[in-house]
Amino acid sequence: MVASDGRLKVFSGNANPDLAREICDQTGIHLGEVSVSAFSDGEVKVIVKENVRGDDVFILQPTSSPVNNNLMELLIIIDAMRRASAKRITAVIPYYGYGRQDRKTRGREPITAKLVANLIDKAGADRVLTIDLHASQIQGFFDLPVDHLTAIPILAQYFAKKQIPDPIVIAPDVGGVTRARMMAELITAPIAIVDKRRSEPNVSEVLHIIGEIEGKTAIIVDDMIDTAGSVSEISRVLLDRGVAGVYACCSHPVLSGPAIDRINDSAIREVVVTNSIALPQGRACPKIRVLSVAPILGEAIARIHMDMSVSELFR
């Protein structure tokens, strides 16, 4: 890892300051001082407490729940850095909120993922660093460079060390096949695909399982777990159809609404997630195991700062 040369600075909003501190502790990069608070009416107030003129600034802020507040914090911090004459501003967004609204599925719907990309661009960001976008084509929504990392190797390494007998990787829908295939190749396992139908947001119905699953240990892999409705239903169907056990993993533990209760009540043995999003306070779940993305984010930040290849991280 390359340590800071004094011109590289990382700042954090309120969404996940622990991850920012972990990155800086591991890499020796300077963690900058910024005050992010709110006026009594809820307006976000930002004060950058040190000189950033001519600096290469990285702002870490996943746009997770509360999504709108964390998004506004990110935009205002970017604006503050631009007005303070930072040389380059990189928005480090481990979790990209509004990523599921990436296309029109019916008439008169917005494409909010594109709107958010426009806002980040107009606020003054020069580039974006993110992890496992819900749809990889969101990279094309930006008119600036996007470095798109993946947490799949981190998750795969964990499951490889567990030495699960006769594993099979489960793609929870057709859109997740590429992600599942990457995991399957890393742990040397076959894949199966769930054919499901969504009647409305956060509600899904499993129609078919494509693949030979009987007697195998299933590992469901997804980019995020939100209300845990899909992963709980898929695990139930898999067990009904003869799998020996079920694990689940994802990059982004959104875990909203009844998610924790559903995971606790399900037959899933373990849910492996990353710290791209700070887990909800006071909602412990013994089945959840958290892995850190600080090493890959820290390495990517150092490589961007030194104009080195980021894609080399995954070779």
C-alpha cells in the first residue's frame, strides 16, 4: 500500500465514518476534518476545517438509509471542496442509492439512477469510485470516469476458507447471473438460477429453479439484501427442493424494514455481507457476518491518486 504524500486527503460524511477511519488507519492516508451537521429545519450544514487547495480529495459517503439525507450530504461536501479549490474530487460511494431505478419499467416513470449521476457531476465531482452497482450500465450514466470495484472476491475467499461440502452458487434472478458466475469460478462450484416474478417493489414470487440443486449446499449471492423477502423465500424453496443447507451473501446490507426478523426466522445458516453500509444500530442478528471492503477501497484510492491502474486489483 502506498502512503499519503501529503496531497491526498480522505473526508467522510455521516453515512459510514467507521469505514473511512479503517481505510485511513490501514493505509496511512490523512483523514480530513469536516463538520457535517444540520440546521433546525433539517438543512445540511458543511464546514471543511482544513485547507484543501490543490489537494487530491476523496469523499467517502455511501448513499444508504436515510438515502436522501446522505445524498445531500455528499453533494454539499463535493460543492464545499470545489469552492475550496481542491485540485481533484473523487466521490467514493461504496453503495449507490437509487441504483434500482435504472430504467423505465412502465410509462411516466423517472430514471432516478441517471438523475443522481447528473447531480454528482454538477456538484463538482471529477470521478466516482463505487462497489457493485445494482446494474453495471449505471457507469454509463456518468459523464466522468467511474471506477467500479466488486466485493465478490472478498465474499468468495470467505466461503472458500469454510470448505463447504458440495457447494452450488445461486443467482437470485437472471440479472445476477454474471455475479454468480464470478463467485462460482472463484470457489469452483456450479451455478443455478432462480426464475422469479416481482408483482411490486420488495415483493417477489419464485417460479422455477434452473439447475441441479438436490443434495448440494446453496450459496445465494446478490448485490444487496433490502427487506430480505427474496432471499428468505428463495431459501425456503431451495430447502423444499432438496438442498442440504443455505447460505446467503451480498455486497450491500441495506436491511430495511423487516429484514432482520426475516433473516432470524429463516433457515439460512449465515448471511455474509460487507461494511459498504453501516449496519443498523441496535438491530443485532447472530446470523450476519461482516467482511471489510477497506483494503480494496484503500488500494483503489492510492492507485487513483498515483494514476495507476485500478483494474489490476482484480487480476
